[in-house]
Amino acid sequence: MQHCVPKHAALLESQYRALEEFILSARRLLVLTGAGLSTESGIPDYRSEGVGLYDRTKHRPIQHMEFMTDSQARRRYWARNYIGFPVFISKVPNTAHKILAEMEKSHQIDWLVTQNVDRLHQKAGSNKVTELHGTTNIVACQTCNYVTDRESFQRFMHTSNKEFTADIINVTPDADAEIDVELIKKFNTPLCPDCGSDLLKPQVVFFGSNVVKEKVAHCYDKLHRCDKILVAGSSLQVMSGYRFLLEANRTQKPIAVLNIGETRGDHLANVKVTARCGEFFERYKTLNL
């Protein structure tokens, strides 16, 4: 799994102590997680040097408008996702996911907001979770009310693509897989079994789209109820997550950031730890759980 983890230095004692004290002194801690938390499970992130999708390949995630308006883009998306999903779904929670779940059970975490779509927090046992960008685990028709789980949808796609196979060139962070573009022409785009539309989409916020207002409001409500916020494994480059740090700063709530590299919110942080998430949480568990 280390092939997805960026180069990093060992956890400094002074940084560990500062973040440990930050967490232990919180009455209601909100945690915001990002792709850096799942790299230790073998799911790459987008932006890390050397291992992130943007650094390894020219491939970029599909844009919302492209998916919604271009039937060929949908064919390309589902062909790649069909090949990539078995690899994606096989990933398991790592140490950080598991310890965050334990912290919830011991009432050290009030709520968790994740920018990830991999459901690894729930697999680890976390229940108080908001999936800010949705989940790959649900597929919904954009024309009618048809909804299904992703594993059932995989079997559904297989019925019309029994001979379709492809070698994976690159795995991406959202169940996508880079494959030979010529093979995509052989893939049969799935059609909604209820209305026949090909506008079937995972319940994920694609790039170029927005998180629904109700979910944003819910996250703001959790933020306003907390007394501290911890960011774990996010560069905060996307505004959908960064806005919560801006609000925490505006309302004078202490902020801690745990991430291997620099983040957009470092200048707002009261505590910054430059280390692998798993390394910090492994030690934290030993001393405090």
C-alpha cells in the first residue's frame, strides 16, 4: 500500500504532543478527512508529488457537465469504472480509519465529515459520518427514480458486457481505471432498467458540480456545535472542504491540521503536524485508547 503514500518524514515528538493535547482537550471534536487518509489503504490521491493521479498521468476526472451532456463520455466513464470498481471495492480500512472509529465510540469525536467517496470510514465502524462528496456505493438514474447499490449495478453491467475485459494502466482515487481507449468502443453503456435512459450516475459530486445545500448546511451545523476541528489527510485545495476551515477561523474555533504535505489551510492552523496519518493515530491509540 505504500506505493500510494507520498514521501514523508517521521512524526516529530513535539508535533505529536501538540496534536495529542489538542484532541484530548476538545469537548466536541469535528474531524474533516481527505484522500490522504486513504492512501495507506492503497487508494491514490490526486495531488501528491510522485504518487498522486495528477503527477503520474495526464488523465483527469470527468467533469459534471461532460457526463450529463455527452453520451460518449458516459460510455467512457462506465467502461473504466466497470474495470476499476472490483479493485476499488477490495480496499480495506487502514489504521487511521479504525482508530477514528474507536475515538467515536469513546466519545472523543463528535462528528466526522469526509471528502472521500470510498466508504472506508463506515467499513471501519464509524457511524457519525457525513460523506461530503457522496459515495460510489450508490447509483441513481438522473431521469427517473431508479436507485441501486453499486455492487448490484456491477452485476447488471456484466449482463451486457460479459466479454468485456481490459488491463488497468492506472488506478484512480474514485473507482475509475485508466484503460486502452480503443477497448471502450466495445463497451455497452448501461441503460436504466426502469426508464431506459443512459443517464445513470453514481451519487458522487463530480468535479465542476456542487455539494447539495442541505448537506453543506448540515456540516456547518456540526461545525458550529463543535469546539475544535481536526483536518486529517487533506490538502484542502477544494473549496467544498476548505470553507469549513474559513468558518472555523471566523468563529474562532481552534484548528489542527495533520497531513504529509503543505495544505491550503496551514496559515489558519493552531497546530500543524507534517506526518503520515497512520503513524500519528497508531501512537495516539497506544497512549489514549
